[in-house]
Amino acid sequence: MILLQSLLFCAGIAALYFGAEWLVKGASRFAYFLNIKPIIIGLTIIAFGTSAPELVTGIISGIRNLNDIAIGNVIGSNIANVGLVLGVTAIILPLKVEMNLLRREIPIIIGISGLLYLMCRNGILSRWEGCLLVVGIVVYTCYISRIAKKESKVIEEEFADFISKKNTLSLDILFMFIGLTTLIGGAHLLVTSAIYLARNFGVSELVVGLSVVAVGTSLPELAISTVAAFRKESDICVGNVLGSNIYNILAVLGITAIIHPLQINTSSLQFDMPVMIVFSLLLIPMIMRKFILTRWEGVFLLVGYIFYMVAIYKKCIF
């Protein structure tokens, strides 16, 4: 039975990955058919697509009253994005970082992470607080769309090239339907098998959410950033991770809390959220020196992530 559940867990991760990809492709080209500008599609649908696994997993966990999985998934995913994804990609290719990311995205991530911590101090993330987070993602998306229009025509061309590949409208709608169905099915498999494995191995649901579920839902970010690193497109590597972390807190937790208010585990408030904030803070001195995330800094982030994984499992076991 454990082997079967392990296989179902892996199948759930695969379904989340491919479901997100199909949904984004279909929705992006459908929006293009409706004459929505490529830059807007890129900064909304495509950017949101990498957080789709976290969102669907969070919603299903919330509906099933699995609060630790829902909150652990987002916190763990944000830590994995910096420690694992940026760590691995910086080892593959030292990452050049634009000044704008240091001045804009990183302070936003630190700010909303701090806001989330304050919201959760009373032990619950309420519907009203979820609404506030969702308003935040709308404001952020509008702000970034305005900035992007002024800053670069290259981005517009890149998104247009991805989106404008010819498909029939019916095929785009089919992609959207199959993608969404696969996402929901994958999230059900992932959550159900994760709970079964956690209970069988005596590991808490929070730890499972922070580790294996979080890494599983972070696969789109890892895949995109790794491919971008091999292609020497460092701006995509960093932008993908930072954008995803912002969406995870504002959109994923916001929507999940609106659907079902989340009870916050004391451990996540006292240890995991501060670790998430520290990982974001570490990027500032690393990047400020030469606006490059070096291989050694990538190693440092990756080792830090491994130590964090060891710490949460050690705390759970002992």
C-alpha cells in the first residue's frame, strides 16, 4: 500500500506539472485570440501558471480542512524557490540580477512576508485577510504591467512569440479544460497520498506540506529556471522565482483563505515563516555586491535549504 501511495504521489506531481502547462498554453492563446496584449498575458496568465499547482493544492487542502498542508505548501514552496531553485540555477550559471529586481521585487517579497506573519499571529488567516491579500496581487499585477510597458519591448516580443503559435480556438479551449481537470486531479492525488504517507511514517502534515508537497508544487519553477540557466537567460531564472513567491503569498494564500479560513500552526509561525523571510533577506547582500548571484552563493543557498529540511524532520522525529 505504501508503494502504491508513493506512486500516486509521484503521479500527482506529474499531473500538476503538465496540467499547469496545458492550462497556461490554452488560456494564453485564448486571451491572445481576444486581442489581449501579449505583455499583459505574460504578466498575468503565464506568471500565475507557475503558481497554479500551489493554488489548486492549497484550495483542495483548505476545503478538506488540511490547514497544515495548505500553509506549509506555500511557505515551503517559497523557501524551496530561493534555496533549491535559485541555488541549483546559480550553480549551473552565475545569475546576473537587474537593479530593478533588487529595488522592487525583493522588498515587496520581504514586505508581504512580514505582513503575512503579522496576519497569522492570532493563529488564523481569516477571509477578510485573504481578501486583502487578493487585492494586493491585483494591485501588484497592475503596477508591474505599467512598468513592463515602459521598460522593454523585448519582453513583449518574447511573449508574443510564445503565444501566437497557431492553434484553433476549439483546441485552445480543450487545452484549458484538460489542463484544469488534470490540475485538480493531480492535486487530489498529491494531497491524499501525502496525508497517507505522513500518517504511516509518523511525520506531521505540516512537515509534509513544507517539504515533499512544496518541492512537488515548485517543479514548474525548477524546470523553467533550470532550462533558462542552460540557455544563459539569467533574468528569467530570477524573475520567475521572485514573481512566483509574490503570487504564492498574495494569490494562493489569499484565495485559499477566502474559500476556507486557515488555522495557523504555532511551529510555522515561530520557525518556518521567519526562515522564509531570512531566505529572502539573504538575497540582498548576495546580489548588492556585483548584481550577480555567484556559484558559491548558489551552493550556500542550497546547503541552507538542505539544513532547513534536516531541521524540520529532526524536530518532527525527536
